[in-house]
Amino acid sequence: MKKKSIVILGIETSCDDTAVSVINRDRNVLSNIILHQKIHEKYGGVVPELAARLHDKYLTKAVNMAISSAKIKKNQIDAVSFTLGPGLIGPLLVGASFAKSFSMGLKIPLISVNHVQAHILSQFIKKVNINKNSYPKFPFLCLMISGGHTQIVKVSDFFKMDILGSTLDDSVGDAFDKIARMFGFSYPGGPKLESFSKRGNYKRFIFSKPLVKGLDFSFSGLKSHVLQFIKNKSKKNPYFIENNLYDLCASIQRIIAEILLEKVKAAISDTGIFRVSLAGGVSANSEIIRHFLVFEKQNKKWEIFIPKKKYATDNAAMIAITGLLKYEKNIFDSVNVCSYSKFQRFY
Ligand code: KG4
Ligand code: ZN
């Protein structure tokens, strides 16, 4: 008998991207729409109230675009999945209300998704990686590096995940953004810092690595060190930043890449698990990717899975694939399910 085709719609509104995607049972992405909210650039960070209003304005349009570019009809959708949390509560509530109404209107199941879990499960989208065609076998480790989170997670199954280490203060994405802001870059500064690094000498400036035991991270010390350093230097030379921008960016990016790789090496030696995926916006950084790929080449046991940029940064395909994996296990929600802003646990 021919297997029924399943179509899942995913909605992501946890921060400043209004994103909608359609995925089918073969884990192929049929559409992946992202409407970026440019307005936040001038404020140096996301303004939650503005983000919520813009999600409200763009969501219907994004859903219609996702449905038409997937070349499906609304009545072919089997379930709607959406980000329940963590994230900014106003933006989350807009997505949740939309998804709940959509599920009631079409009489289809509602599936809530944990945003961080979705970043990790994006590995199960077909052709997600730049360097591997197969899905990682369980168990694997995930280095989850985004604007909101920095974690090393042991993934034993789709819905069995354990956090082995996480940041004690700032996330790595936040460190990129805050340091980039000191250099005058608009939000989000991570990608801008990366592009300036390309012309810089990473050996010019040495910043100290945080001394954090075990598999946890800390980035607030690095941020303060950079701030103090450029303040001191700028007193003597007001053009210090402008004159040294490329080298500053390259030196900072390099040390962050080293910190991340060292922690993952420690996690591998603690667990004996040699498969590692990267996830989250910061895993789009080419220097971080290079560090991991060089190490993979030198260590035949290692298997590194690196997502394409469009699946590393916030997107709704990761919400749709998590929705599909839950649908296959009959994990559904009622319309009473409540959005939450802070990460609590994987479930
Ligand atoms: O996963 P994501 O899109 O949203 C969250 O869930 O937080 O991650 C956003 C973060 C921002 O801090 C952004 O600056 C950072 O990812 N980012 C980068 C790069 N692209 C995005 N950081 C460094 N290099 C990049 N190429
Ligand atoms: Zn994210």
C-alpha cells in the first residue's frame, strides 16, 4: 500500500524573524520562508514589543507564501507546529495564537516545539549539512551555539537529550554581538565581525581564555577583557579601533573558535562519543566551521555535522521537522498549552 503523504507546517516567532516552513514525511523541505525584521538594527538589539507587532503583521503573509511556494493546498496540511519557547514572550504569543487558530480552523493537530530542541533536531532535515549526506547516528553530541544559548548536549534519541555543559553567563552569540557593538557594528554583529575577520591577523592581539571547569562555558570575562583593552588603547590613540579593526575581529573570532573546540574535545573524551553536530546561528561562522573540520581531518574517528547557514540561524524548517518527528510519535498538544520565555528542559 502506498504510504500516506504527510505535510507539516512549522511556525517560528521566538525572536525577530517571522519564519514559516512546510516539510513532508520524507523530511524534504518544500518551502522555507523567512521575513527578517530589519527595524531592530538601529536599536542595537531586538525590541520585543516591535518584534511582536511585526510578527502579527507578517505572519499571515508568511504562511500564505510558505503554502504557495510548497505547491500545496491548505487542506493538505496534516498538522501545525510552532515554537512554544524559549524566546521573547510577546513574539512567542503571536505565533502561538496564530498556530492555535490555524489548527482549530482546519481541525488538524497542534504540536508545540522547544526552540533549542528544534535547532538540535534540524540535523534530521534532508540535505541539511554542508559536509555530510547522512543523518548522525545516536548517540551524538550537539554544540548548540546561538544568541540565546550555549550548550553541549548529549542526544541519545529524538526526544532524549541531556545537557552536559552550558554557559554560566552570556551566550556565545551575545558575546559576538556585544563585542561587535563596541566596534560600532549594528545588530546582529556576529556576521559583521566575521566578515571583517577575513582580512585580519588573528595573532595580533591575545585575549585570555576563561578558566571554567568541566564542560561549562563563560563569555562575560572575554567581553569585559575586550572592553577594558580597547578603552585603555583608545585613551592613547582615539583611532585605535578604526586602525586595528580587522586584526581585533580576527583575534576575537579565533579565540572563540578555540574555546568552543576545546570544550567539545573535552566532551568527547568524557563521553567517548565521536559524532558531533553544530547548531544555532553562531555555527554559521566560517572560522568555527574551519576549526572543527580541520580537527575532523586529523582525527579519523571524529564525525562532524555542519548545517547549511539557512538551517543554522533561526528558521521554521527546524520547527517543522520537530513537528514531523512528534507527529510520527503521536505527540500532540491542546490549545491550552502555554508559551514560556526561559529555557527549562527538553521534553
Ligand atoms: O540561532 P540564532 O539565529 O537565534 C537564536 O536562537 O539566538 O542565532 C543568532 C546569533 C546572533 O548572536 C548572531 O550574531 C549569531 O547568531 N551569528 C553569528 C554568525 N551568524 C549569526 N555569529 C558569528 N558569526 C556568524 N557568521
Ligand atoms: Zn535560535
